[in-house]
Amino acid sequence: PYESFIWLNGNMCSILVFSPSKIFLSVDPSRERPLIIEEHSLTEETFNISLKGAAIDLQNTYMVGDSGEVLKPISYDREDNALIFPFNNEEYNIYITDITGKTLHLLLSPRK
């Protein structure tokens, strides 16, 4: 079993439990309401996330692994606003930017 925590900087906190990793979400509180995570899942090879809000700016959406390697999403479904990132059981900082310039910063950390 794995657990994960998601929180927004500021006054509001949410805790979600899912498998098999931890995700931490931070948002710049000086900006308007951020993208909202609608669904997410993790497989042995991918991290999948769909968001409510503006379309994703793929040029400024990426993740950085513990090794420093920068990876882009392997697919984006504009209709569902859904991204698929590669995953190899490493810790990642994920930066998802929408076309209005709002950025979500997620920390995907596999449970050891």
C-alpha cells in the first residue's frame, strides 16, 4: 500500500490516498486559481494526470528526476486536458504550466 498527500499553499489543504506514490502540489498564491487535478494514476511505466482548467502549455511542462534528467510528457490529450509522463520509480519534480501562465509544481516520490 502507498499513500500520497496533495496540498495547496495557503489556507486550504486536501489529503488524497492512492497507490503507489506520494505527490505534493504547490501553487503560487499570488496568481489566480490554478489548474485542478481531476484524476491521476500511476503504472509501472507512466504517471497519468488529467486537469480541469486552461489548456496545457507543453513547451513549459516537464519533469526533473533525481538524476537531473529533464523529461517531457509522452502524450497530451487536449480534449481531456490529460498528460502522460514516463515513470521509472524515481523521484520527480513535475511542472505543469497552462496557457495562461499558471504552474502546478508536483513532487512525485515513490514509496520505498
